[in-house]
Amino acid sequence: MVGWSPPELHSLLLSLLEAQLASDVGGSCNLLLALQTAPTEAASVLPLLTDTLKSGDLCAGNVWAIFRSLGPAAEPLVPFLREELRTGDGNEKELAVDMLWRIGPLAHQALPELRVAMSDADPGIRTVAAGAWNRAGGEPEPAVNVLEEVLRNWPEGRFWFGPESWLAWGRPQMVLNVPQTALWMLGDLGPDARSSVPLLHDLAGKSAPDYLEAL
């Protein structure tokens, strides 16, 4: 793609995406891989990318990887992510709260859905939703309460739940190190998490390396 001007590259990518998504799953996946290194162009075709997810396209892993690379520039996705939280399955909710955390303050419109997500049965969803809630401008107390609850009730000896992983092909999946992520989210809260100091002191006595690193 070296030598193409931004307008030319955008036009090329858009036409290729439209053509290949309609007829060639493998080719469209390869093109989506290229978009991961062209965030400006990727941001300009977000509606088309969300359509590929809604259609159940096999390149979903590539699409979510593009979304993750955009950070706050993915703000136009907020309505789509809110809908994912309202109607999606567990995996879709995990992906949605992760993206809202990455979007940060620009995701403030999703605060109602994030409040609900902080009560989800899945501790991973609760944990990342609490972090996204905080970054989107929600009051700190609910997030602190959720993160403390996750840490306090995490099964003894089950400190490591695996690294975060992504499938570049097919259905993407997130596997969180939940307690470590909860500690990082408390760190993001800064002084607003001062009430967690006694709990953190207790956790510091545990030998799990993931706890110690995050602490």
C-alpha cells in the first residue's frame, strides 16, 4: 500500500471490502488483516465492518482486532457496543466491555449498559465493565465495589486464569486473567480506590506472581 494517497487508499479499501465480503470470505479476511495497520482508513469504514459482524462473517476475529487497534477513534462504535451489551451472549459482552474500556471517556453514552454489566454473572465481564465504567466517567464507588467483590471472592489458589488470547480467524475469544485485571482496574481508579487498601494488603501476602506483579 506504499505510494497510495489517503483518499486513493480509502477508495480502494472500500471497494475491495464491498466486493470481497460479498463473494470471498478468505480474501476479505486477508484485506482486514491489512486494515489493522491502517487505522485511519479502518475508522472510515466502521459501519461496513460492523455489518460484517452482524452477518456472522467468519472474519469476525480480524474485525475485532481492527476495533481494538483504534482506541478512542472507535467512538462511533458506541451504539453498536451498547446493543451488544443488551442482547449479546457472554463472549460478545466481553468483547463489548473491552472495547468500551479502550474508547474511554468518549464511551459515556454507554454508562447505563455498563452499570448493568457490572452485575453480570461472569466475573470477567464485571471486572472489565467496572474499568470501562470508571474511564467513561461513572462515579467511582460502584466500580470499586465490583472490583473488591471480584478479588475477595475469587477462588483460593485460582489466581491465574490464562493470558488474553485472540483468534485471528473465526469467532474471537477473550480469556482474562481476572484477578490481575481487577487489580489493574483498581490502579486506574487511583485515590478513588483508597478504601481497597486493606484488601490489597491482604492480597500482598499471597504468593501468586500475578497478584504481586499487579500490586
